[in-house]
Amino acid sequence: MPLLDGFTPWPETDAARYRAEGYWTGTTLGAVLRNSARRTPRRTALVADGRRLSYAELDEAADRVAAGLRAHGLGPGSRLLVHLPNGLPFVLTLFGCFRAAVVPVLALPAHRESELVHLARLSGAAACVLHGGPEQPGLAEAVTRAAHTVRHVFTTGPAGPGPWHPFDALTAASPDAGAPDDARPQDVAVLLLSGGTTGLPKLIPRTHDDYAYNLRAAARAAGLDAHTVTLLALPAAHNFALACPGLLGTLHAGGTTVLAPSPAPDVAFDLIARERVTTVALVPPLVLAWLDAAEELAPDLSSLTLLQAGGARLKEETARRVRPVLGCALQQVYGMAEGLLNLTRLDDADETVFTTQGRPLSDADEVRVVAPDGTDVPEGATGELWTRGPYTLRGYFRAERHNATAFTPDGFYRSGDLVRRLPGGNLVVEGRLKDVINRGGDKVPVEEVENHLLAHPRVHDVALVGFPDADMGERTCAFVVPRGEAPTRRELLDHLVRRGVAAFKHPDRVRVLTGFPRTGAGKVDRAALARTLNTPAEAL
Ligand code: J2J
């Protein structure tokens, strides 16, 4: 029996095959750390917040947090909303949860009240852990007011009145020496946020078995070993930085993870030189920023051997600059928190690495490229990517209605991405069908943002449209049909801030129109709107 209702397990025949063929090994994520700690207790596992923790220390700290969670009444299947930047509290919370079988719900650091409230409600969170920044009291209050299931708030800042506890309340518990791991391999280990689907963001359940396979296979494909030093520059709460291979893959390999407080080149370059970092994952706008900064600053990056780039399409010209400027290999990664990972391989020809987004991680990944009628397109033609496999979800959490269309009856996930498959199996991402704008790797859910803008009293109708941008790949423009006097962009941004919407969702431009062009079917013609943006325009 699954521990969580609202989780769609794999059909038993598939699960049996994934076990029999060795994809699922019956391990838990808590055991990933335990195993490395047994092998190399004194090696440095983490460098974070000015501290260095050995594997033995991290392992012990994870047990403490598990005991702390249990002491606050959180147990197998309880959900814990986690809103933390890259730092020690994030890693401790995560492993405390894995050990106590509490399910962390990983919000991104950029999220604000609107997203946190939605995630707390959707997950039915029993508690949350918040970063102690200046916005924290407001966020804590909003979440506890709006989500009645939340009984405890742990914060890395000063604790307020009521059900608030300092984060130390979790780490102060004495570990239940040798307590068995409460988690079972087939249970949901973590709820990740979807990069955008129609409507409000969805939660992606990942089990111990499937995520452990994901991180092991990704660690292998990225060539990680005990000498790896990974810089975590992207938010650890995102699948790419967390387990592809990222933090969890590096812990599995017995290497060291350095948590960067910011991905800015000056901060990262210092850490790379000081900690002799070998591996890093970035989104394309950061790859560009690092390339430009490295040409100007000539930093010591001699330890760096691998840059993974993913989250949005990397331009070929940018890909070609990586080795000459940064002195390391490039691996393109086309992934999704829903599961499927595609990567170029370390021994691929340069042409493949520069011009494709790689091929599936696993022999057991099934990928179809299909036409609108659901038939497979010929090799080399563009179609929608559908996938199913040992680490790709079979249903979003508590989203029955959405699942009915997001998955085929035989369990393929309809990704909404338009791809081309080349001879040899490598994929090229050509575009998308889903209503999401990919702003340099940050996924902007169109309908969600439009709904926030529609709530403004002087907005009669609105359409959010992506337009090409040299640095970000795409940016966003809100086309507004006003009610009375048109609101300015500043007024709309203030409105979104008041509603607690993450800054990356704020429109880059605003255009005022008297009405929308329509398609033959009467829908807003977004393509026609996008075409009007090809000429430089003044933002209001
Ligand atoms: C084009 N589009 C891409 C790429 C993702 C590794 C890397 C990225 C993610 C991620 C991830 C792309 N070129 N190289 O989870 O483990 C777009 C696709 C995809 C969506 C998923 C990982 N890499 N994309 O970005 O869940 O549209 O995961 O479906 O945030 O990003 O977004 P997300």
C-alpha cells in the first residue's frame, strides 16, 4: 500500500521488472548518505555557510533532525514544506526527512507567499521550514493563516510567537542511536515542483527507489567519483542541482559538495579556486555570464573538469565557447523534474555535444516522438516527446483531473516539449506545446500569471506571451486590455509583489491594446501577439 493517497504508483508488472532488472535496488535516500558515511566517515561531505562537515558528521546530524521531526509529531507520510536557500539547513532538513520518512515539499528560494500558500495547501503540509530572511515573518503568517494543516513553523531566523520554533529545535534532539530508517523504498521520498503545467503548479512525487536510481545513473553519466568536488550554484531545491547528479549524486559518489550562496561569477569563481571544484551545473544565462566574466577576470578555474548546462536550450555558439574559455568539458542536460533525463555523454563527439540535448539516461527509458494524432513521427521529424520509465512519474500528486490528460492511458507522460530525434538517438529540443514560458531556465506558468494580473482592478483582459531574448532565451510580455485608464508596468509589478508572486514571473514588458487578435477558433492569437514584439518596444 502506498503511504500517501494522491500518489500514482507504477503498475505492479512494471515495478517488478524495474526491480528484477536492477533499476530499483530497494534502497532509501537516507541510506545513500549512510553508505557513504560508512565507507569514508572522515571525508568532507559538505562545505556550506563557512563550515565543513565530514560524512560522519552529516550522517549524525541527519539522525538528529530525524529525531527532531519525530519529537514534533512529524512521521511517515507527513509533508514538510521547505523554503530554504542553499545552505546547511537545507541539507539537514532533507536528510532528516528521508530518515524519518517525512516528505519534504521543495519550494524554490524565489517563491513567495502566493506559491508557498498554494504548495502548503496542495500538499497538506503539517509544518514548514522557512529561511530567516526579512520577509520570513510575513511568509510564516500567511502560510499558517491560509493552510490550516500547518502546525509548526521552523525558521533559521528569529522565532516569533505561536507555533514558531528556531531551526535549532530540530537539530538539538539527541539522535535515536542506530534508529532504523523509517522510510520504505517504494514510498514517496520527496515532492518536487513541476516546471510548469497548465493552471497552478503541480507536485511531482519521487520515490526512494526511483530517485536513488536517478541519482546513481546521473552520477555515472557525469563521471562522478570520490574525488569529485561539486559546486551547487543553482538552487538545491531544483531537480537538476539536487539529483542530476548534483548534491545527492555527489554524496552517493563520496565526493564533496560546496554550496554556493549565489551563482554570480565572482562568488563562484572564488569558491572554485579555493575548494578546487571539479563539477558544476548551470542554466544557459549563467553559462553566458560565467563565460563573459571569465574572459574579463581570467580566474583560476584549473580544477574544473565538467560544466553541465540545462534547463533551457543552450545556443551552439555558447556551447562552443565553454572549453576554450572555462577549460572544461560540456555536458548538455535536457531534464525535467517529472523524471526523464537526457544527457550528452562525456565521450560524445564535439558536434553532438554542441548541437544536441543528449539522449536518455537509462536503457529502460521509453521515449516516443509523436504527431498531434498520437502516431510516431518519422526519425528526424519534430513531434511531442512522450516518455515512461523507471524514474518518470505516473501521475502528479493529488491532480486526478489533470492526470487524465497529462498521461496516456498506458502511462506515458506527455511532456509538452517539441523535439527531434536524430539517428543515434540524440534529441534536439525545438519548442513546446505547453503553456509555459522558459525564461532562462525559470519556468513561468502563463495561466497562473495571467490570473494574478486579471485580479488588478484596471485589467480587463490579459495575455502573457514569450519573446526571444539574446541572454535569457525568452522573456515575457503582458498584453493588457485595460478597464478604464491603463495601469503602468510599475503598477502591475507592485500588484504582483503585493500578491506575493515570485519575481521571475513578473512580466519584463507590458503592452496596452484595445483588444486581442483572435484565431479562427476564437482563441487569443498568441503567435500574432508575439510577432508584434519582434520590433524593439518601449515598456510602459
Ligand atoms: C531545452 N529545454 C530544456 C534543455 C529542460 C536537468 C536539467 C533541466 C531540468 C529542468 C531538470 C532543457 N533544452 N537542455 O529537471 O534534472 C525544459 C523542457 C522541460 C522543462 C523541465 C534537470 N532542459 N528544458 O529544467 O522541471 O521544456 O527541469 O520539459 O524545471 O524544461 O523543467 P524543470
